[in-house]
Amino acid sequence: MEQVGRTPGKWRLTLTLMILSIVSLLLSCVRPFHPTPLDALTEFPGYLVNPDMYVEESVVVLQEQEIAGGLVLLYRWQSREARREGTYCIATTFVTPVITLKGKGWRAQSSGAIGSFPRQPPLFGCDVPSDEFIAGYTVGGNITSLTTVFGLSNRGDAVRIVWSDRQVDVVSLQSGSLLLARPKTLQEERIELLDADGNILESKKW
């Protein structure tokens, strides 16, 4: 009986894939292990890298959205001076799950923030007021196309988002915060703050 075996080319491909998998696992052990999405924010490009620039107790995750095989976190925090001033930093970070020798972990892939730059003392960029409608968006990701709209408002019930591809979304505010991501590279044309009857309270255009 004739024995059928793999061709040399297939063996080389299999061996290459095995080597790449081993290298990937070894490289993942070099970087810090983050067991939770929140913990991943402490590694760049997350915004909680330097503990001297924020008060740990002030960090709050306002919303989460599963998308593109990962998770977008909307969070805010304060520096020590910002706590006295009553202002905030607000940001989103897209994190993705990774498998390491230590188990399943999370890694920050891309981020965007609202606040002044560069982040210098004493506020370290945490100058977002708590009594205004603040909104913005970020485009792009390290490993995937992503557009994320986010913001804060102490009034209104919902936000209407007009995208560059003409799609329109109406999103309810959750505890005074806004988050909506789409797995595409887009731009925002307009973000409107709405009351319970759909009347426009405030609008931001780009």
C-alpha cells in the first residue's frame, strides 16, 4: 500500500506556524500581565500609566462596549489638583484579550482623550468641567479600524450622532455619559444633545 505523507512545503509551513506561536507566547511574557480590562489601562496607550498623575480612588469606568473582538472602556479620573477644582480627565481605550503563559489577559491597543495637552502639573490635563456638554471622537486603532464617540453631560437625555457615511444614531445617556463605537474608519459631522422630547439642547460640529 502506498503511504501518503505531507509534502516538504506543508511541513515547513506547519513548523513556521509552531515557531511563531511559541515566539508570540514568549513575547507576551515579557510585557506586564493584565488580568482585567481595567488593569490594562495602566500600560501605554492607556492613560493610567503614571500613578503620580491621578488619584486611584477617582478612576471610574462609566461605560463599556464590546466590539471588533475587544472592549472599549469609557473612563474618567482626577489628579489631586483636579479633585480640588472639581474637574476631570475623560478617555476611551480599546482593549483586546490575549492568551499568555499566565492565562487570559488584556492589552490596551488604542486610546483617545478629552483634555488639555501636554499633560502638565498641577491638573495633568484633567480640566474637563462637570457642568458642561463635552463630546469628541477618536479614529483608528493599532490592530483594527475603529471610530469611537464619547462624552459627558449633566443634562439632556440622549445624543444624536451624524456620521460621515450618513448613518444617524440616537444614543441614550447613561449616568451622564456617552459612548458609541463602530468598527470602521469614519468622521463625525455632528453630535447633538437632546432632551426627552427630542429637542436639540446643544450641538457640536466638525
